Amino acid sequence: MKTSFTVNGQAQEVEHDPRRTLLDTLRDQLGLTGTKKGCDHGQCGACTVLVDGKRVNSCLCLTAQQEGTDVTTIEGIGTPEKLSALQKAFVEMDGYQCGYCTPGQIMSATAMLEELSRGDPSYVSESLDAPKLRDDGEMAERMSGNLCRCSAYPLIREAIAMAAE
Ligand code: FES
């Protein structure tokens, strides 16, 4: 079957098995290997991408569900020459150890900070603002879908708080 959607601003039409996940299409057909495969079961967050601005685990999405959607991967939010504010903050704070979870962490945090900047009441509690991100357990909760086996959580959270300010 064929599915047409947009990835990082570029129109794509891919031919695929009906059971193929978005994660496998991104990595194996479109060569976007920044999105990582960890558990492949929706538990680690390494495969996080944005679909129409919302974070999803791409290992749990079928490619066939993407008709007409707008997908953003880690390759779509910055380049080595022009990093996003979050990417810069992760580098500055050493917000990683092995780095395998980093693309997923950054995609989740990108979505979370977008929610924060929109002040969307369905996503952001009244008490959440940038200074509180450091000590408010809410950030830990909002990032809880992204695991880091190296346990670099304090530096990851510090990097996100830095980018939010
Ligand atoms: Fe998708 Fe782990 S690879 S959640």
C-alpha cells in the first residue's frame, strides 16, 4: 500500500507493508536514523517524533495511519550548523551520557515547551512556568515517557529548564 504524508516539511509517498510502523518507515525507508529504536513496544520513548505537533511513540504508530499528517523528527528541528535552543542546551549542560535516548528526549521536550508557550490549559497546569520547571515534579512527570538508562535525568531536566528560560 501507499501512504502520503509530510516529513520535516518535505512531501513523501512511501510504499509499505500495511503492518509497517512509522518508526521503521522513518529509519529504513527515509533514512532518518536520528529516531531511535529502543524497546519497540512503547515503553522507552527513544522513538518519539511529533505528528501534527503532538509527541507520539513512532513504534506504536502504523505508517498507514499517517496519510496527510505532518511528521517532525529530530532531523527537522535543527541542523549541526543551526541547533535548536533545546539542542544547544543539551550540549551545554551535557544532558546525556551515551546519547541513545537524546533524540527522543529532545522531541518530547520540544512538544512540552510548545505546550508551555501556548499556555494550553489542556496540557499545562496553572502552576507550571519556566522557573518552576527546575523544582516542580511536573516536568519529571511530563517527561516520564522518556527513559534514560544512564540516569542522566538531572542534567536532562536542567537542559530543558535552561531552554525554557
Ligand atoms: Fe518506541 Fe521504545 S522504541 S517506545
